Amino acid sequence: MIVDGKAIALQILAEVTARVKKLPQAPRLTVFTCAPNFETQKFLALKQQRATEVGIEVTVVELDPRSMTPLVIQAINEATPHTDGIVVQLPFPPSIDIAAVLASVPVSHDVDALMYDGSDVTVLPPVVGAIDAIARHHQVLWTNKQVVVVGQGRLVGAPAALYAASNGAHVTILEKDTADSEQAIKEADILILGAGVPGLVAKDMVKPGVIVFDAGTSEEGGMLVGDADTDIQSVASLVTPVPGGIGPITIAVLLQNVVTLAQNKALL
């Protein structure tokens, strides 16, 4: 079965819209970018469009690629009192200390839930929230399942592995130099892909009935593509397509997080 991410996202966005209407003022989201690539530009445009539709005000701050780390942190600090949520839209140039930049985002404004450790939290990282929404919608069970996470990035692989483990799964994380990675993929009950390598996993690499959460996005021939080859749809019991799978839900969850943080501030 192919997951209809757009339909699930619309359900979440409808709930977000209703919550926004109950707030005394429109929630505000500030997004910092620096030399955004093709995928980032596409994703950012969708964020802005969906935010406008649900009543969230978005300010995009595009920083000069020559900016030094202290100037980026200063920009975040200056924006914090005037917004409800902050997103540092990766990737940033390697000259910028991204760990220091991300650490400067207050927890009260962190819609990406960068400090997520697998425990119960106010908001989930957007990709994890999307996986959770799909799992709930399609009644995916995690307990004692063999879950293989391809990639250990801070936005997909690392938090997704924590989420799966917290739900009782046996988790294996694969990186470029991991030994016996093909065998691990072959034995997986659930695959979570976040490597950003087009067509990395094909149908002859997985067992029939595997569940595939494809959160890997990259550009190929001017199109967004995932880490899973499209032929995997013929053997998987559940698969998220790219585009139209995890991506739309991720945006909806991020906006849901903005509203949650805005509501928390309103209660103070």
C-alpha cells in the first residue's frame, strides 16, 4: 500500500487551523536559511504556503553565505522575542558551526525538537511526528520489530531511531561504512530511509511485506526523489512515496508544533 501523505497532512492541517483560530493572535514562525539548495527551496516554499493557509505568519531570513557563526547566533537571539517558533533550515555552509547555531535556539521556540531523546516531549521532531502519524493511521506496530534506519542525520535518522526504540523496536542504524548493511536491510521488518541517495534501496534488497518510511529526498533530473527505488512498491506492505509521502506530513507537524509552542506561551 502506498501512503497518501497529502491526505494525512490535510487532516493535521485542519486541526491546526482550528487551533489557530482560538489563539489571541496569529502564531509567528521565523525561518533562517543560508544558501539553500534545490530541495531546501522546494521544502521552504511548501512550508510558507501551508503556513499561510492555516493562519501562521512566516518570516524567512536568508543569511549571507559569508556570515560567521556569531552573526548567525546574534540574528537568532534578536528574532526570539518577536516570534513563537524558530527553524534553522539545513543545510548551512560548512564554514558555520551548525552545532553552536542550533544550540542557540531556545527550547521554548524549537519547533524542530532538536533536543529530542526518545522520551515523552511537548513536540516531536517533524519527521518523527510524520512517521508517528502514518504509523497510527495505518496501525503499524513497533514492538519487537526489526527496524533498520539508513542514515544518522540529526533531522531524520537519529531521532527516528530513538522513536523506534522508545516504541519497543530492535533498532539497527546503518551508515556508509557499516559492515553487513545489505543483510541488515534484507532482514528489516521496517525500513526508515534518510540517506538522501536516489534509489539506494531496490525491491531485490528487501523482504516481501517490509514497511518503508522513505524520508530521504534529493534532486535527480530536476525532480525530488527518495532513497527507495519506486520498484519497492511492488513488494512492500506499506511505503511512503517521494514526493507525496512523509514530506507533506512533516510540514503539517512542524506547523502543529508552532501552534503548540504559541499556546504554551499564551498560558504563561
